Amino acid sequence: MIRRREFITLLGGVAAWALAARAQQPAIPAIGFLSSAVSGPGNLAFRKGLSHAGYVSGQNVIIEIREAKGRYDQLATLAADLVRRKVNVIVAAGGLVSARAAIAATTTIPVLFIAGFDPVKLGLVSSFNRPGGNATGVSIYTTELLAKRLELLRELLPRASRIALLINADNVVSEIEADDMEMLARADGLRLIIVKANAATGFEGAFSAAATDRADALLVSADPFFTIQRTRIVALAARHRLPAAYPWLEYVEAGGLMSYGPILMDAYEEVGVYAGRILQGERASDLPVQLPLRFELGINVGTAKALNLMVPRVTLLRADHLVD
């Protein structure tokens, strides 16, 4: 028979063994998902990519989501919070503003970005093939494709001479977009009308300014905050009867006239794949910056009819998606 004192000693030994065994178990890795807007469908595509390496949120990985919701001045604080929590990887979703905030917050935690500009020129990485440092990701060419969207708009509106460009007043990258487009417009004999909006002011003022300046058409920046507000932007374009070209197919599905650009969800999925590889031991500095492989042209035929626009047959034939 086991005496009471021996029984208590035995229990203590079992408890100590259990604590020691638990301490030896590896900690569940954590990923910080820093978004300049909201995570939305991009987060789902990221998780899909992450699952390729066998990581599933809530099972063997934790995903800490931080959303600025268009308030870009909050990104530094949100990034610092993720660093304090000692996450294993930070995904900087939503453009250069998120990438810069994450890279400024840490030189040791790997940062995976999705950026619309050349990340080498902007100093995010040393080179595409050998990024160096603690950052890599996907460059999606959103700014470079503004010229292509202008070209497509002019196929529908050959007589257009005044083009409005909608940019985010809070995004320093927007000034680069505006400068690039100003040179393109001048070379084509067009007048560029810069209109600005942000989370604080909304979009009504920008569209009113475009109307006052008698803009013939509108180009919309690929700013992440604009993307989450696409329903509002498309509605205002319809109200002002302003033909517009957008960066993502999601705008066309919401009623926008035309879009041309890479498939945004592909970029998020690729970043998810990279996050899985880093959790398995690879270094961000050794992972090349990825470039988009697929681009798609979307046209909303119903919106074109509502604007009394005749879409050229050659444009319709090139379209990857036609929406009624």
C-alpha cells in the first residue's frame, strides 16, 4: 500500500515531468499580418499559400492581424506592436506604406511585402534575385501599368484630352505616380488633372473637382485604401458619368468600366508560400522578389452601354473577363 506521503511525492514527480515535457515542445510560430487597409480576401489567399507548407491558422501557426484601415499614420505603431510580440514573420500587405513601416520596425524579423513599385529603386531590397537584409516579397507593377490603362482608356475615348488621376493624399507613393503620369500625359498631348482623397476626406470632393475641371476620363491609383472602397468609387464614377480605368478586376465586378493589371490574389498566395518556407528555416535574403506572371483585362459591358461607349471589337477580343 502506498502511504500518503509517498503518494504526494509521486504526484509531484508526475506534475514535474508533465511541465518538463511541455517545456520541450516547440512553441507555435506566429505571423504578423500588417495591412494598410483591411486584410479581407488577401488574407484568405495568403492562408492558402501558407497551407502549401502544411501551416494552418489555429492549428500549428498563429496569425496576428493588424489593420490600419486606411489610416496610414497608424502603421508604425501597429508594426512596433508585432515586433514586441516577437512574431516569426511580418507580412506587409497593402503597398509601400506597409512595407516601409515593417522594415523600419525591425532589422531581424523577416518581412514579406506586396509592393506596386520597383522595390530596388525604393530601397526595400538590394536586388530582385538576392534581396539581402530581412525583406523580400512580390512586386506587382501597379504604377508601371498606369500607362497601359491610359492606352486602353483612349481606345474607348479617342477624343479624350483631359484625364483625371485619383490618388491618396496620405500616400507618398502617389506623388511618384502623379509625376510619372504627368510626363506620359504631356508626351501624348493630354492634360492631367490630379484629384486626391483619403480616409478622412472621402471621395466626393475628388470627383467634384474632376467634374469641375471637365475631365473626360479617370484613372484610379492602386492604393490599398481605394481598393476596399471600390464600391463607393465606382458609384461616384457612375454618378458623374466618368469613364474610368482601374487596377484590379474587383472594380469591374463592382460595376467599374475597365481594369488591367496582375491578379492580386496571386501575389498574396505567393507571399503565403514564402512565409511557409521561412518558417521551415529559409532566409528572406535568399528568396528572390517575385514578379507577376499573369495579367488580365476586364471590361464591364453593361457599364459601357450605360455611358454610351462603343467598345472596339479588338479590345473586346483581348479581354480576359467580360461582365454584363
